[in-house]
Amino acid sequence: MAKKDEVRDDTLAAAVAADKFMEVSHEIPAFIEKGNREGTDQIAPEDARIPRLVLAQPATPQAMKGDPVYIEGLQSGMSFNDLTNVIYGSNPLDVIVVRADKPRWVEFGDDRSVVDPSVPPGDPRTQFTSGENGKRVPPIATEFFDYIILLGSSMEPLALSFKGSAIKLSARPLNGLIKMKPVPIYACHYRLTPRFMKNDEGQWYVYSVSQVGFIANEETYREAKEAFDTFVIKKVDFDAAPPTEVTDTGTTPVVEM
């Protein structure tokens, strides 16, 4: 029969081994060969979903305690990864854009379910109309601007979609910054900063966009070019949920810095 001290030592050793097994890093350790995708050949690109960068809103399920998908510690105004549940926090995020798609339109039902995932541009459902007393009525369909970005020093690829008020405040400024420079789309760093907004109808968050500068590291530039080549024709599962904020109500949104 094993002595009590021997049993205690074995238990401690097992606990230490378990702790070492569970050690993780959000950066690739030096001993792991970067770029070696051994064992992944059987996974087709169309069978893998790229994670999305999400800016949590007051009604985001992952930020609501008690919701089945609640992420511990996530709050409105924080950025997070919707696949790994990693929380990036409320600080600015530096990104590289490697793909920008044409705008798309999606029609949602009253229950927020998707009625038509591919509303053609110019369709009557994409147009503003006039209601009672000439009040401006938003389109039936929701417009999306979609991007593929590389996040920070990890250069983690993420899908990013803008909709609602974020089209005017985030997507179009980003597109303007991209178009004004005579370089490839993946040649620059941009910064996404969460901003709190409100009007008479509600409160929500958007990203303000600013330019950081051109990529100065040649290896980073090569990696960005490789990501561009990978995602330029890849089918990506972008955001397909209606906006949570109320816009186009006749009141001007206020951005709190």
C-alpha cells in the first residue's frame, strides 16, 4: 500500500503536469514552426469560417449576463472575437486591411430572421421612402460594408462588417483613406477606436477610423500580401444580423469621445 506522503506527491505531480498541459498563449511560441499547416490539408477553405471582429453593443448576447452565449467580462463598447471569444477590450485596435468588398444588402423580417440574403443593388428595398408627414423612412433592406483585416502584431485574420450608422461613421472614412493612397490595399496600418454614440432613440458604439501609416517592416508587408492572395477569392461568412441601433430618426447621433 502506498504511503500517504507518496500519494500526496503523486497528486501534486499530476496537478503540476495538468497545469503545464493547459498553459496557452495567444501568440505563436518560438518552438512552433510558423506556416507549417501539417494535418490541415483535408479541411477545404469553404469548410472553415473566419472569425469576426465584433464591437459589443448593449443588446449583444455575448455581453448580456444570463444569456447562454455570454462571455465572462465582456461589456458594451469592447471588441471581441466571435469564434474564439477572446476579448480585445475597449482600447484602439491597429489593423491592416487586405480585402474590401462591394456593399451588399440583406432583407430581414420583423423577427430579425433573414428574408433575402442577396437583395440586388438598386432594388426598391434598398431605397429610402417617405412616410407620414413626409418623414424619411429607411430602406427595407440593410446595407453592409465588408472587409478582411489582419489584427495587430499577431496579424490574425478577421472578418469585419459595418452596417447602420457605422457605414457613414466607419466604412466610408475607411474607404476614403484606402482610396487616396497609390499603394496596394494591404500596405497601410489603420486604427479602429470604439466610440460611444447616442440620440433620442438609443445608445450604441461604432469604430472611428484613422490612418496610422505605411507598413515599414518588409516581412510584415510580405505576410499582408500573402493574406491578400489567400482571401481575394475566398468565400467568407460575413455578418448577417440587423443593426441594433436606431438610426435615420431625424435626430443627430452624438459621439462621445
